[in-house]
Amino acid sequence: MIHVKNVVQYYGKFLALDHIGFEVGEGEVVAFLGPNGAGKTTTMRIITGFITPLEGEATIDGLDLFEEPRKVKSRIGYLPENPPLYPELTVFEFLSFVAELRAVEKGNLKKQVEKAIELTDLKERRNTLIGFLSKGLKQRVGIAQSIVNSPKVLILDEPTVGLDPLQVIDIRNLIKKLSHEEKRTIILSTHLLAEASEICEKAIIIHNGKILVSDSIDNLKREHFSDTVISAQIARNQENIPDLLKGLKGVKSVQMKGNAVTIAAEKDVREEVAKVLVGCGAGILELGMKSSSLEDVFIKLVQ
């Protein structure tokens, strides 16, 4: 659905994007991650047709973005980090205006607006002035404007920034709904890596204008964190514990800090660890296994 190849972009002498390339399949929900200044927003502006790169290619749904920009833009919905809303218009008036700008057929315009209102759960607010809405509801209006033309591709830039926890949950559920029920291809830029893990199945990580990785989140965890990490909190610290645990089959390393023990192993050895700790009289207050997270992968790659 999205194909980017050898895209280069400068701002003056600053190299913002250095021959980046990636692909997003139809119906995929992809997290686009990177530190501030990594090139995320520039990439999004390019694949939505807001700016043209100095070099490279980009196609959306098989159409060349730079040769057929109007056709491509009709297939894209875009939510910038700060969506431009008109506070003096009602929700219905604003979405009708956006639908007109997006060249939605007049005979189908009202139907499309009503569908966007329903999908974003704004029915009770359809005649409310946007200026009177909370930040969370304004964000829903921003998402509604991005889908009012029924695009195949959604580009969402920090869709939950500045929202309270309940509003964040609402927006996450809305994005899942647009993905699973509407079968849209979604690229989601966010600094909240737990959010990315919950919503997305694939991640693209960019840093200093270069794509570091592009793969499923599960594959990234397996590739970059092959060890099983087991943590234990013991009742009594004993000097010989590391040596005893290192003697277990599959254990690669043992670290002790106070009464906390961290073990890296090739497999789950919690049962064997428990026997050793109980057998030597250390006692066990807590024993658990830590799974690698997308945050672990991100920090490892970027640092």
C-alpha cells in the first residue's frame, strides 16, 4: 500500500532524511518511531504530499505520489500533531467543509460526513461549536476530518498527545476500530511506546534521518533480546548465590544488587532458580520473568 525508496530531504544544509526506504502492506497498522528531530514528521509530510523531497520515490496504492498527487491524496487521510480546526464552525459544518475540499461527490457528501461522525462517536456533538469542545473531543474531530473522504491510508501524528488517560483510551480504541473494522492501512507516530505496542503489529524506527529497522514488533523483540530475563527478590543475601545460579544449565549471567537477583538465560529456568535459592536458605520473596518490550528495543537501537 505504501512504498518509499531512497528519499532524501535537506533543510538548508541539514540532512533531514538520508536515503530512507520502507514498505507498509495493505491493512497493516505500523508504529513510526524515533526521537525528536529524527525525521518522523518530515517523512509524514512527504508521504501525504505536503512537501516534495529532493530525491527518491514514493507510491501509495500503486500510484506515484509525485506524478499523480491529486489521485494519491484522495486515498490518504492525515491527522497532524496540531489539527487545524475552525472554532467558529459546528462539527457538522467543519466536516462538510473538509469533505468539499477533499472533492467528495456532492450527492455522497452528507452520507460521508455522517459516517465520519458516527465512527468517531460525535453524534451528540454534531451541532456543537468546535470552540466549545474539550481537547479530547477536538482530537476526535481531527480524526473525523482525516476519514471523511474514506481514505485507504491514515497517517496519524501523535494522536493522543496532551490527552488525559481516559481520553487516550478512547482514541486508542477508535484507532483499533478504524483498523480492524474499517480495514484501513495506518501509520501512527507516537512517543508512547506502550501505546504503539498495544495498537500496532509492526514498527519502523528512524534515527538521525535513517531507518534503523522495519519489522513486526514480535520479530524485533526476538532479534534484539534473545535472552530470557528472570528476576528474584530474596529474603537473605548470600555471597555464593551467583556462583550457584551460574552452575545451572542455560544460565548465561547473574547479577546481584542488594537482595535483588537478575538472571539472563537461554530459556525459562525459574523452577531451577527457585530450588537453588530455597536450598541455600536465601528464601524467595518474589520470582518473575521479564519479557522484552518495544521500549527495550527502541532504547537499544537508538542509544
